[in-house]
Amino acid sequence: MFGIFDVYLLEAVINGILLGGVFALLALGLNLVFGVIDVVWICYAELIMLGMYGMYFLYVAYHVPFVLAALISIAGVGALGGLLHVLVIQPLLGTAPINQLLATGGVLFFLQSAATVMFGIDFRNLGIRLPVLELSGMYISYARLLAFAAALIGMVALYLFLARSYTGAAIRAVAQDRQIMPLMGVDTRRIYITTSLIAGGLAGLAACLLVLQYDVQPFVGLTFAPITFLICVLGGLGDMIGGFVAAFLFAEIISVAGLYLDLEWGYVFAFGFFVVLMFFRPQGLLARRR
Amino acid sequence: MTGRVYWMGAAAVLIGLPFVYHDPYPLHIMVLILIWSFVYTSWSVMGRFGLVSLGHGGFMGIGAYVTALLWNYQHTTPWLGIPLAMLAAVAVALLIGYPCFRFRITGHYFALLTLALSAIVLQIITATRDITGGSLGYTPERYNGGSSIYAVQFLDKETWYLVALAIWGAGLLIRYAVDRGMLRYALEAIVEDEDAAAAAGVHVTVEKLKVTVLSAAMTAFAGAIYGQYQMFISPDTVSGISVSLQMVFAAVVGGIYVPLGPTVGAAITILLTETLRISFGTAAIGWDNLVYGVLLVLFIIFLPQGLLGSVLAGITAARAKTA
């Protein structure tokens, strides 16, 4: 039934699904911050970059076991997320939204060049080569499988936290109405910081997974930041389910286009697809027509 | 009247400078400041109306690459190549701008979308590495190894200084014309309230497209001129996210609401980079952007009007007090 090309195509489709899991995780953190605080962290991918450096130094230089290093990185990047909110976003909460976005653009510059100054521009990797799974002629890397599984677990954990816990309910309430909730006795300042910590933690989780597939360098963020932003806009900023669907759509396009052409063209096709979809679904994939 | 005398005096000094002063390095810095001032002015033409585009790196890249590629492959003179490059940038601006404005994609959405645009232009330049040289950069061919008006290539800094000065002046004039025209009133109404402006008879989509097309064409022009001057372009210096952010940064630091703000921003950023480079050499790599990043955050928090904007506002306030 399967010709030789079909096997390659199927492999690309499966890899697309696996890639989609990681994209969905990337988009989730951004969507969480946007949904609750109404701010876009342009420097989100740079937080991930720092997390990847954290993993590298912990694992390679200090020989910390992988799982422990991952936990430290997640906590560390989470703290960075909180710090970002307190130092940069909090003073700007009352001003024009675009100012907050540009300020995080400044943070992007700062983090990229701080990494350049501290770590140099060498490409570094953990030196872990995970085996490749062979399945009836298809090759699927364990690194991607692991990333997909961990991303799904992370997302389910976040969902349960938001759906079941008291703080989670407060976060959802603030996301629905920022003006009313303070009147109901919710301390929005604390909710914002908690949200930023969680979003930072998600970036940290993404860092632990991406470091298995990519070499670390100060500009690694630029390789996945644009696609993450596209996913968030296509899904509808702040719409976590929409972002989830959009992530898989984009991952499939990139993966399948990358099969026939270069990887860069995959991104170009994804962008073209995005522009076309914008005509039909300007408010996001799952948004109701107004 | 005395104000006009001062302005004419300043213009005379700027124009006369290359006839009495020939040190190439300071002239080179001046040319860079003038060209980048024009770029930042182009950005602020639309940026100050709340249309914060992070895609201008894309337009600049299109301008630089289309001109250089046409010259090398088709031997098209930049006199024709630059307008074609500007047309290409305008086409892209319309393609992205129309759905954005028609479907009310504003604020964060617009910024993120245009950010992706500049990243995609960089990806395309890198992906077509067989033609564009990819990330290694690209060099327009020298025309008979010398200066030529036909090829828009000049070997001496003095000529380039005058060219850049004229372009910079033209940029200020365009901004002045927008300031005096109906477009400004329409856009200011849109910034205040899109629905109210539309109800009052402002065609929101068309007005926004007008200013976007103008800004994109100017930026593409600047990209082409920059390529002609440096005789080397690479995806990282004329396109991509960092170039786009650099434009926003310099414009914000100088002040986007005052005509000379972007020029002040360009002077500050370029002098800062050069000072760091000269005093620290290769050890300075990364430090200039580090300082930019911190400054950008500080400016947006404490001085959102920019340096020149705040100074001018201070002077106006002081005058109002004494009068």
C-alpha cells in the first residue's frame, strides 16, 4: 500500500505532530501571559535561550543529572519571568499597551547581548545523542517523542491547575475581567506575578526539551520566536485552545514543506498560509464571528 | 524671523562642511547617521500614529536586495532598480497591510504580525542563498572600478555626504508634508477612536494603507541607498527582527513625536556604538546592544517622549511659565 514516498510523507506528518507539541507549549506560555496580564513578552524566546544555557552549564560543566538540571532550569526561568514582570511590566501597567511590548523588545536586546557577552557566540550542545526509533521504515527521534510527551504533560498539568485550584480559578477570573476582580478582593498584583512565574516555568520546560534538539547560541531564540508569535496571532492572542490547534497546523506545514524543500521554505509557506487565513479568521482560528 | 535665520545658518553649515573638511572617518560616521536618520524618520512617519510596525527590517531588506540583485544580474541601473525595489516593498506592504487594516488587526496583533514579516524576509534571503549569498552577505559589483552617477556608486565620502544630506532633508520634508496634510488629522482621529473616526467619515483602511505604503517605500529606498553606500549587504544588517527593533529603539530614544527626534536617536545610537567599538575593540561585541536594551526599557518607563521630545516639552513649559 505504502510506496516509498508515502513512507517519507507519513514520517514528515508524524514529525510534524511531534513538533506541534513543542510549538503548542511555546505558544501556551505567551497566551497565558497575554490572556491574564494583557501583555506580550517579545523576549519570550530569549527566556528559553537562557534556560537552554542553564541546562548546558548544569549538565555539561557541573555534571548535574539531567532531570535535576531540568527542574533547576524550570525554577530559574520561572523566577526570571517573575523578575521580568516586577522590573519591566509592573511600572508600565497603566501606560499604552504598545509601550509594554516595546519594553520587552528592549529586554530581548539586553538578554541576547548579555548572552553574547557572557557566553560568546559558540554553538554548544549537551552531547546527548538520543537513539532514533525505527518503525516500519520511518525514523522518529526519541528527542522529539520525549519533547512531545513532556509538552503534553506540561499542558495537562497547567490545565488541571487552572481548572481545579483556587489560585487557578482566580487567574481565570482575572483573565475574564481585569477591572472587576480587584473589587471582588482578588489581589491582581499577586495573580500577575504568579502568572508570570508559571509562564516563565513553561519557558523553562520548553528550554529543557529544545536543548535536546538544538545547539545553544545567543540568537537561538530567533529560530522559533517568529513562528511562536504567528501561532499565537493565528490562534487568537490569549486563546489557549486556538493556539493549540494553530501550533499543530503550522508544525505540519513546516514539516511537510521541509520534506520537499529547505526548512526555510517551510517557514515561508507557513507565513503565506497565515496571511491567507487572516482574511477568513482575523480574530483567531476559533473566534466567533462578530 | 530669527528662528528662520538660525535654520538657514545650520543648513549652510551642513552643506558647506564637506567642502572644507575632508577627514574620511568622521564623514563616514556623518553619512551613516544621515542615512539611518532617514530610516528612523520613515519608521516614525507611521509609528507615531500607533501603527507600531516591527516589519520595517523586511522593507529595508527588500529595498537593499532587489536593487543589488537587479544590478548584478540584469545590469539594471539603480535609477530604475531603486524604484522597482520600492514598488516591491509597497506590494508587500499592501499584501500585509490590507488584511490587517480591513479586519482591524491593531496593537499587539499588528506588532507581532509585522515582526513575523521581517523574520520571514530574512528567511527568504537566507533560503535563496544560491542567488543572494545567504547569510554570508552580498556585494554589488563595482562599475568600471570607480565613481559613476549611472551606477550610483561614489568612491569619495564627500559626495556620499551630500547625497545622504539631501535624502535626510527630503525625509524631513515628507514628514513635514504629512504633518500639514489631511492624512495627519485622519490618522490622529483613528488613534483616538477607530469607530468614531469611521463614523465621522474617515476611511480607516485607506488612510492607514496610505501612511504604511509611504513609510514602506521610504524604508526600501533607504535600504537601497545603504547598500549602494556600504557596497555590502547581509541579511543581518539590513533585515530581520534586530534591525526592526533597532529602528523602534532609536526612534523612541530620540522621540517619535518631534520631527528631529529620529535624527537625534540615530546620532545617539551610532555614536554610542562607535565609541564602544573604538575604546574596547572586539571586546565590545555585544555591549552596544546590551546598553541599547537597558536604555530602551529605561526610556519607555521614565521618558516615553524620548530625549528630544522631553527637552522640547520642557522648553515649551518653561516659556509658558515666563510668558
